[in-house]
Amino acid sequence: MTHYPGPPAASVPPATPAEEPVLYRPEEVKETLRMVEAEHLDIRTVTMGICLLGCPGKDPDVVADYVYRRVVDCAGRLRSAASEVEEMYGIPIVNKRVSVTPMSLVLEGAPPESYLAAAHALERAALEIGIDYIAGYSALVHKGATPGDAQLMRSIPDVLASTTRVCCSVNLATTKAGINMEAVALMGRVMVEASRKTQHGAGCARLVVFANAPEDNPFIAGAMHGVGEPGVVLNVGVSGPGVVLAAIERQKRLETHMDYTTLSETIKRMAFKITRAGELIGREVVARLGPPVQFGVLDLSLAPTPAQGDSVADILVAMGLEKAGTHGTTAALYLLTEAVKKGGIMASSSVGGLSGAFIPVSEDAGMVEATRLGALTLDKLEAMTAICSVGLDMVAVPGDTPYETIAAMIADELAIGVINNKTTACRIIPVPGKKALETVDLGGLLGELIVMDVKPFDSGPFIRLGGRIPAPLTALRN
């Protein structure tokens, strides 16, 4: 097969002197080992971003060959390099992933057959290099959709049904552009169709829609390699809900009464330590990979897993709430998210991505329990997403939910992001054949879905108005 070197390298300024190495005191090393062994500290993901803008043609065979070769050439050593660093430092790197340039940009003007060919090439490349997921089957349609954008969005159900590792995302809104409601309605249909084509609707776990999508997000399913990024870059997703929980519990044992300032300082100190560990690991992986890979960003998001003790909901309980979702949850989440960001910023100049707290319902054992008890509802989740990193994440709804209702849920989330100039997102899973409060276990990191009730009232006439909701006044910043 032909070897494609990718797009020509852009001119770069002269290299600056190398940064001084980060030095660790012996007590920091001991504390890091404790966090790994007892408190679920891990590097949630190292995600290599790869530019695909050098594709030499639009024919399905040419596209497939270029995409496959470019990913394998750039990321072929990602897994082995990460494993070497894991063994060296004893800190687990849970996921090794790849993100690529939004495929709608690569494929604009290509025949419909090239879209599925590209997705299958991404799947084959992911399997070949042994990574967990590959993301970037994406489109940016916040102000309007080109024919290629529309073709990509319509192809998503078939892509999700015919792959296991390809992740899809669509940016539907920005603070500068407003909300593309025609694309919102289309993505409501796409989610319903994708759920019907995959077992238990699980394909929708690999599909997310955004407002203000970041270009350097390392987390699935919304990772993409933005057009402003270098040719090949490594972004790191640091995670430590268990570590933060343990720090709060220790502080509570030391102080009979812990006020909000002490609580915030406790979280900030731990976020600082987590970030230092994450940057060390990321830069070590980049050093092993060598040029042209550059170090990108550290995403500080607290990303839970179904494992006991690795829950954002449990942190909220440790802060004094009986259950996540009760009154006070949004305020507690605000305190947590801001403390994590402040601690991380003090530790590194490379903080980026989403960097906050994730609340994926099915992936957090405490959130699952709160939903089962009725403490956590869709309305409360929506309020919480005004604070946290994402939005309605891994939320299951009845399989017979109309596409207009799903589109309206998406529009509500996007509105929160647009008006607050922040990222919000939706990963909604209509579960075929399931009603409210029924469950389905997707296994692994995806966890247990509890189907949440949706309002029975019609949103259809509003969703079908067409056009775009204009940008808010806050967009006029110049």
C-alpha cells in the first residue's frame, strides 16, 4: 500500500530551552503510591490526536487506505510506550485512545460510500494498534451544515452499528453562533435510529453532541483533533475521584468541624498532586514516542467508574449530602469543580480539555444508586450541568421516546452551554423495549443504565420551527 506522510509540517518558531524537570520529594512518591494502591488513582486516558487533512483523494479506497495508514504510522507505538511508563512508575494508564481531525472536514465532497469506508478504516486501525477507542467521526455544524456534514450525520447510525471502537460527535452550538436547531432535530432522529440498530441502544454510548466543543478533549466519546492543533499531539485525561474522596474523609477525621474553606483547600491540594502525577506520566509517554508527537494538555476532569470508591456522587455525600441529587447538590458540585480547577492550574501550565467533574449516570455507582432511590432526576441533572464539565451524560430514556423529545432535551443542554459560554453535552441512550425505572447492564466502564422518566408533554412544534436560535448578547465581546 502507498505510504502517506500526512500534511506538510507548518513552519514553527525556534525551539526554546528545555523545561526544568519536575522534581519529586520522597514523601510525594510515597503518597502517590498510596493513592494508586488504596484510592483508585489512575491516568484515565492518554489520547493521541492525529491530523488527517492530507488525504490525497475522495475515492473510498483512497480514503480508507490513507486513514488506516496515517493512524497506524502515528499511533502504532502508543500502547507499548504507555505500558513502559506504567511499568516504570506503577501508575495505571487505563485507556489508550486516538482522536482524529473531524471527518466531515476530511471527507467534504466525497461520495457517500467514502464515509462508511473511512469509519471502517478507523476501526481497523484501532484494532491493529490495540487501542480502546478512536474518536473524531465528527462534524462541526453550529452555524450550518454543508452537504458533507449532513452526509456524515446521517451515516452515524450505520457507523455505530458496524463498528465497536469508533466514536462520533457533533458540535451543534457555540456561544458565538447560537444553536443550530435543524441539526438538533436531525441528531434527535439519529440517536433514535442508532439505538434501534445496536443492542440495548449501546451504540449511543459512543455518540455525543456538544455546545462549545473543545478541540483538545481527550475523553470519549467527544474527543477530536481540532484544526488549531499540531500535527500529532498527546493529551492526558487525569482522574481521581477516589483520591479526592479519601482526602476529604481524612480531613474529616482530623477536624470535628470542617468549614467550606477547609473543604475547598483539601480538594485543591489533592488536585494539585493528581495533576503533577498526570503531567509527569504524559511527558514520559511523549518522550518515548519521540517527534513529531508533542505534549498537549492535561484534562483534570474527575471521571468516575462503576468501581466502589471511584464515584463523584460519593464525594458529594462526603461533603454532607445524604444522596447526590438532593437539595444542595448543585452548590456542592460548584465547590468541588472550582477547587479541582484551581488546584490543577497551580500545578501545570498545560491544563485544557474539559477539566471539571463528570457526572455520567451509568458510570458512577453512587449516581446509579441515587437514581434508583429517586434522589437524582433529569431535572436535577440538568441543573448540575450548569456547573460540571459536560451535561446529560450516559442518561437512559425509554425506547419509545419521540425524537422531538430527545431533541428538546439536547436543546435545553445546549442552551445552558451557550448562555454560560461553557461546554455542555448530551450522551442520551434510548433503550429499546425499556420503560422508566427498568435497568440494563452494559458492562465494563459503561455500567448499569437505569431508564429515567421523561415528561409526557409534546415538544414537537417547537423543535420543528426550523432555523437557528441566535447567539446571546454575551457573544458580542469585541
